[in-house]
Amino acid sequence: MEKFGAVLGMAPGEVPVYSSDYGTADKKDFPDRRSYRSFVDGIFMGYKWQCVELARRWLYLNKRYIFDDIPMAYDIFRLRSVRVIRDGSRLPLHSFKNGARRRPEPGCLLIWNPVGEFAITGHVAIVTEVHDDCIRFVEQNVENKLWPAGQTFSRQLEARITRDGGYWIETRLDKVSLVGWVMQTEDATFAEEVAETDKAIFSPLMAVVGDTGQAGSAWVDTGDPAGAAYVAAYGHALVGSYRHAHSYICLSETAFAELKRATNEMHHLFMRATEHVLQDDQLLNRFNLPSALWPKIRESWKRRRNSMITGRFDFGISSKGLKVYEYNADSAACYFEAARLQNEWAAHFGCRVGRGSGDDIFTCLVRAWKAPGIKETLHIMQDEDAEETYYALFMKSTMEEAGLATKVLQGVAGLRWRQGRIVDPDGIPIQRVWKTWAWETAVDQVRNEIEERDIADIHPDYSSSPRLVDVLLRSDVLVHEPLWTLVPSNKAILPVMWMLFPDHPYLLNSQFELTDDLRKEGYVAKPIVGRCGENIAVVDAGESILRRTEGRFGDRERIYQSLFRLARQEQMNIQVCTFSIADEFAGACVRVDPSLIIKGGSDIMPLRIVPDNEYRKMQAATAE
């Protein structure tokens, strides 16, 4: 492997191809994310030395045009033009799927799907040679090795001519697939028609099943411990109002696909923003986390960057588009309702429309728990809140399906010290923890104690029973979710996201200070640390307060986010929540409330995913 920034070889036109081995980057030369930005003649090319950066730089230097900014490499396949630098004019782009009867040409772009080695982002390379049996190309951010003497390409892949005259490129890496190639040409023969996503079928629709008295009988499976705990708390109901007992929400397949795409993309970008924050003391200070914890948070990120199991995004989706409100990367709830309850509701109430939106959640969780190879007992730590009880029991079932030994602990009563370690009431050492508590609960316990001291200097009081913080912040205890999830869960990440990815189609303008632009369009004021919709103010463009909630977080710093109204049906505002498991989309649910603000007590209504043609029929019937 060559050190970051080393020249691996020269692409046609004497364009250098660089090593992107980020682990060898010199922190003195690259102290923060801004230092990784690549410019040529004052024009932004991308981030050093990623695949997109080379593609844009090569086109600029050899063709004198560039493609527009894109969120991910695979998005290039959807572009329809490039911009000529000299006069700003546009030239047409056309995309051809792998196997198309128009073969690629030198100078066109190869595009990979966001799977396998190129998960989330996809990949792009520049074609240099095209032969009947192989194709050669240059690329960055795959193999950081020097090219052999005399070689003029990064890699080559086998190719073949199909019976119908198509050109098919074989991908040699497991679970990697090629979308096709993108070419600047006037001739659209054999090109793909890439239609714009139809936002007109984004909005959630409310529907009802016939009332045959189903709401009066039991339907939650109480043979399952999580189901029994749910019924003990809320009975056999998902919504609190009988008026909506037979109601459910529908989303089109197109909207669901867009939510999947947005979830995967936003998770990836939130992780990039987290890394950026952890490299910048000034930014990290905006998160109001005790400075004594910073080294431990950074160490958590360094060692456990890919150890996140569960997270939940909150989205607004309507015919106006799709926007993310925030990322609950720590102690995310609603998994049980999405994975189990809404399907049990559908079976009991006779809802045959579409399919469930959380059908894959249980399987994804089992897979995620198997991956780390956990051998120790996994202690499930929760408070005695009813919601935490059934959620903990549901998660326990996924862990045990994965073959893990588990034990539920309600509260910290009964924990004790033994030879400098914490053991549970049965004397089993606590080494692995999954918690329903938010990390902020533990942080609150130490804020006043260690603000100016290093956490390593704090010694527990062995004469007293262990506290929650004593468990969660011990170096010999591995906690899910990792400590670094404090950063993406904190709403101070939202202005950072807007700073790093301005005008991204899924993001809302978010700022640390209230700006004139936000006043003009309306905004939402949120505490950087808050839960259950508390201490939020919704303000319209006329600066009238549309809705305000009180709560426990009124003394926290705030951020300001552009107002994007929730879809509304039958006097209910509808927020879509999507679940990220082990960094990938796993399903969705909806929360509904007559108020503009979704709160902890807001209902979860069953969500069904229907084919686009069925959705359009429902939409037309609703409009009549």
C-alpha cells in the first residue's frame, strides 16, 4: 500500500491517480475535513482522493467540462448533462446499462451499484481501453498500489459480447455489480431512460378497514413476552383513539424506495459529519458534551466506528419531497411496533392491502447481532418504563435468535463491586451491555463531577453501589450503542450537516443561530439534546408561533431548522420513521399526531407499502 497522496500512475492526459489510504494521511497536512477538499483552477473537484474526485478532475483536464455535484458516486448514472467550463453551456449525457448494445468508449464513466465493497456510495472509474474480451480503466479509492512499470490503467475486468450484440462486463469482486456506463454523446440509441422520481406519489395516504368489531377483541400475541408486556401497558391497541382503531397508512413503492435510498445515504453522511466534528474542538464544543469525555468519545469512534446496531431517522415526506428532521442514533425506539405489532394488527383486522413496512427488521437484527461474534453474556439494561420493557424484551428475542446469552436488568439495583469489576445480582461480570437508556442520561450524571478533569482520573466509590455511569463508561464494558453515537444523536449535528452538504435534497437548512433566511421561510427551534418532542417551537414565515411544547430541556442550547410541514390526513400529521440496522435500511413505521409536533405519546399507526398503480387508484379515490 502506498501512503495517502502518493502517485500510483498517470491516467491519459497526464492526470495523476493518487493513493487514498486515509490511515496514512499526515495529520499535520490534513488537520480537518476542509484540508481534504481538492481544487483545480479554483473549481471544486471533490475530496482527496476519492473516486468521484478523479472522475471530475480527469474530465475537466481532458474535456474541459465537469458533471454536477452528486451525493453518491452511483448518482452519476442519473445525470443527464455536463457543464462546459468555458461558457457554462450544457452537453448531453446518456447512460447505458451493463450489457447494452452500445459498448463503452474511452473517456466514458463506469458506474458501480452501492453494494458489496462499494456499499452505500457506489463507485466510478474512467474507461481508457475497450476490447472484446476486457475493459481497462483508471480509478481512485480501490487499490492503493503502484502500477507496474509501463502500465497505463488501474485495473481491467473481463468482458464478453452477448448473443444480441450487447457488451457485458464481468465484475470480479464478490457481491459487486456494475450499473453500466455514462457517456457524453448526442446519440441516445440503446440508452436508458432515467425518469425523475414522481414526488406526486410520495404523500402518505390514510385508509380504513371495515369495522366488524375487531377492535373489541384481543389481537396482540401475548404468548410472546414482548407482546405480553405491551398489552400490560397499552392493551390491544396501536392508537389511543377508537376513531382511528381501523385506520392505517399507505405509502407507494416509489416512496418506500426513496426512503430506503435516503436512509442509507443519510446514515453515511451523518457518519462523515461525525468524523468531521470529532476532528474539530471548536465544533465539538457546540455539542455541550463534557470536555473530559472527549478523549473517550474519540477513542470510541476510532475503535468502534462500524459497531452501531440500531438507529432511527425521522422524516417528513410529501409531494413537496423528502426531508430528514434528525437521526436517533442512540436508544432508538419503535422497533417492536414496526417489526411485529403492525403485522399482527393487519392479520387480525383483515388488512390485505400491500405488505408490511417492517417485515425485514427481525431478520436484520438477528444478522447484526451475529456479526460481532459475542461470547460473553449480553446484559440488557433498562429503566422500568413500560415502553422500555417491551422494547427490551423484543430486542432480547433477536439476540437469543442470534445465539447470544442474555440477561435483563431493570435499573441498577443489585449491582455490586467485586474485585474492581461490576457484577450483576447473580455475580455475573458485566462485560457487554445493550441499553435502552440514552447516553445523555449517563452524561448528566458526570457533567458536574468531572467537567475539568480527565475521565481516567475519576475513580468509582467502591463503598457505594455502582451507578449507571459507572457501568457505561468503564473501559472493560462494551456498550451498544457506542459512546460516539452521542454526536450524531445530538441536534447540533444538523447545522454541521448543512455546512458540509449545503442544499442536499434530503437536508433542511439548519443553523446554530437564527438567520433572516430562516425567519422568511419559517423554522423550528429545537434543543440540541431533547427527547419526545419536548421544548420545541414551530414558527411560520410570519414569525407566528404555530406550536410550542414544554419539557425538561428548556435550558439546553438550541438549533434552528427550516420548517418542512408533515403530511396531513384526517386531521393527523404523519411522520415517517426509518430504521437503520448495522448501517443499512431495514424498514419503516409512521407516527401520527393531531399536533404539528410528534411527541413521545404520539400514536404509531400501521403502515402498508402498496404498488404504485394501487396507490394512484387510492389517491384518485381520495381526491374525489
